[in-house]
Amino acid sequence: MAQKLKVFSLGGLNEIGKNMYVYEYAGEIIVVDCGVAFPDDDMLGIDLVIPDITYLKKHKNRVRAIIITHGHEDHIGALPYVLKEISAPIYATKLTAGVIKKKLEEHNLLSKVKIKLASPGDRIKIGSFDVEMIHVNHSIADAVALAIKTPLGTIIHTGDYKLDITPIQGEMMDITRLGELGKKGVLALLGESTNIERPGYTVSESTVGETMDSLFKDCKQRIIVTTFASNVHRVQQIIHTAAKYGRKVAISGRSMENIIEVARNLGYLDVPNDVLVDLNTISKHPKNKTCIITTGSQGEAMSGLYRIAFSAHKKVEIMPNDRVIISASPIPGNEKAVGNVINELYRKGAEVIYEKLAEVHASGHACQEELKLMLALTKPKYVIPIHGEHRHLKAHEALAVRMGVKPKNVFVCDIGRVVEFTEKGAKLGATVPSGKLLVDGSGVGDVGSVVLRDRKHLAEDGIITVVITLSRATRQILAGPDIVTRGFIYVKEAEDLMLELRSFAAEALNACMRSRYTDWNSIKTNLKNRISDYLYQKTKRTPMILPIIMEV
């Protein structure tokens, strides 16, 4: 008798990013993707957000493999952190494996991890699972969907995909194989939902090349292009267009340099001889014969384009009439950051061309008609929408129902919620531990809600430190109170308030000492509350109060 098949997500539902999906059968676990998300605006000081893998750590002896669908950060970025806790081989296609190796090398983990290459069409036997790689189109080469065959049936996990009839490299998505699997019977489809709100089809990547050609042709200015570093096909088109019009190309940004190095070494990027030059020497060439490809399409504060725009780049300075092409669309939440960069480029006199002005970007995600095609080809009995915010998942649910899937057979889940498959059918099961782990520098998970709350408090209202020295024998004030303020008010403009605060703090401390409070923690808490109330009455602000009482 077949056992239960459990399917759940540890990231990638009700959010964009940190994709991680778990399949469990007969005590064996395979993990699909292992990504990061970028921090929200209220996650002050946080570098990355990764999935909570408490469940996988608890059952790490049962994790048989991690299978990666493609090499984007939201699918591979958490690997260095997860692999410190879990030992399992990684299966990936050639370019994806190359990108992963580069990442693990930076974290000194490459020698400890076994990476196994797999190509579209390959079938991988992993315990009770038989996993087939299926070629799909996306905004990075070597992307695959997965057909995960189990004793209870086949599950199609789409990864990120679109149908590109005229891809830059390779063939279009293997719809023939998907159709064959659909005829044999598909138990469930885990399908991406990112572009569910967009009607029609996603435009081909080749349309971007046509636009680039028109923007390079007859251009007498220096050209600076920013795009996602991982979009090798886009980078290829930019380099070929630059070479066509006699321009030298320089690269700015470590992630862009790394991807280009990996792609060239593996044969995914063809660079004509003498086209690439060092960024240090680009100024030696005529401006109308140069092109700079840089990171920063999302307005990231330390990226190449950001530093160029705000005059913080050591090697490139924006010049009036420079043509800057932003060949990407903002990820939800990044619109303001991208807008700030565009505004600053305009202030510097540059000509800026972005998605709203020209077809300089093609999404890598399927729109409604392609999502319908996936459902029509695979004919799944059950559907679990993935890779999207809640509105995307619900819209995908409605689309699946319109395509003939029974409403009760569509599961819109939260991360951690298990869908259980048995011979009798499928149902929602228990919830496993899940959530977000915050990466701050070298610390993983050591910054929680309390720390973030304190950071938010400091950012909004500042801090006041009250330093007082007491006599241990008499408990009389020997020095202070000294007031140190940061981010609250400029002291020289509020000398009267500071004098009043010193006097009030001394009176408040003496009152505390005369009261029933005997231990120092209680005295500090009471003093903090009194000062906070006083400042709110005076300023309508609530800075963080930090009393420091010393005995001598």
C-alpha cells in the first residue's frame, strides 16, 4: 500500500522570492530550489531573507537531494546558508551549476558540497522519486521544469518559465514532453503565478535585441546599459549589438563580472575578439565607441549604476548626454529606488531610456495564455499555485478552475502548510515550522522582531542616553546627569530643553531612590518611563531612553 506524499513550501508562497519546496515520501525528502528574498523597507540593516529550515534540520538525515530549477538568486541564494546545516547533493544544469559553484566558492563551501550535473531530458533516480528535467524558457539559460514521479503519480513543478518561440539560444520550451506527460496523467501541477495578472503572452527576448539595435544605431553618445546580471541572453544581445556598431564593452559590478566569467567558460556567452576591455581603460576610447554594462537595474544602493548616478563610482562618472538604458522592470517594492536613480541620472544631464519609454525589457515569466497552455498540456488533477503573492495565487486558482480543474482540487496554501496525497485523493494536512530568517552580516537568524523593533524606534525617534554617577555609600549624585542624544534633536538648538531634561532626570532619579524601588533594574525602568513621559509632553516625540547609572 502506498504511503502519504507530502508537499509543502518553506518559501515562495504569498511572497516574491526565497523559493523552497519540499517533497516527502516514505521518509525520504527532496528539496526543490533554495532561494533568498530581499528585505522589506522595515527590515533595517538586513542584507537578505532566507527560509526557516527548522523542519529540514530536524530531519536532515532524510534529505536526499536539493534540485535547482535555474540560477536566479531567489532560487539559489540561500544555498550557502542551508548547506552549513544540511548535507545533500545538488542537482542542476550546467550553467546553474556553474553559478552555484562560484557562490559556494565565495563562502568556502565548494569542497564540502557534491554538485551533480543534469541536462534537460535526464531522469534522476532519488530513492522513491524519479525526477525528469524538462527544458523551459526563462530569463536565464538552462532553466528547467521538473516531472517528479512518485508511487502516487507524477507532479509537474514548473519553476519559472515562459513560452519563447524565438529564443536567443537553444530551443523553445519542450511543450511536446509536457503534453506527453499530460496524456499519461499528471497528479498535480505546482505552477508559477508571477505574471498571472498580465493577459496574453510574454514577449520574446529577441524583441529586446531589436530595440537595442535601434538605440545603438547612429548613437553618438556613450552608452551605459544595466540589466539583471544573470540574464545571459540579454547580456549577449548587448555585447553583439555593441560589437556590430564598433563599440568597446566594459563591465561594472562584481555579480555581472562573475556571471559573464562563468557563462563564457561554459560556452553560454560568445564575445567577439577585442570587444571586452577593462573598465580602467574605457576612458581611453572615444565616448561614441564605448558601452558599459553594469549592475543596478533595481536601484540597489551599492550597485554599479547607483554609484555612477550619485557620483560615488571610482571609475565611471556620468556625463551630460550619456545614454543610459535600464533594461529591466522593477521588482515589486523596488519602484521607488529605481525612480530615485532615474531622477538622479536626469539631474546629471543623461538621457535615460527605461521600460515605460521603449521595449528594453522582456519578462521571463509566463502571462495568462502561457499559464493556460501549461494547464491544457499537463491536465493536472490537482493544482497548487506557487511563486507569487496571495493575489497572484488566488488569480491562478481562478484560472485553473476556468480551465476545468475542480475548485476543491486547487490548494492555495501558506508556507509550511502541507498538502497530503494518498490513494484516496488529496487534502490539507498539518503545518510544519516555517518563516523568515534574517541575514545581517555574518549573523543568520540572530536578528528577530525585537531587534527590528528597536532599529525602527531608533530610526524614527532617535536615542537619548542619560548618564549618572552615584556615591555607593550615600547614593547621592556625584556627576551628571549627562545627556547624550543621537537622531533626536540638535543639542545646540535645544539647549534650554537639555538643561530642563538634566534637572528633571536628577529629580526623577532621586524620587526613584526614595520610593519602594530597591533593585537597579526597577530604578532604571522607572527612570526611563518618567523621562519618556516628560519628553513626550514637551516634544510629542518618543525617543529610545537609555539610562546608565554608575556607582563609585
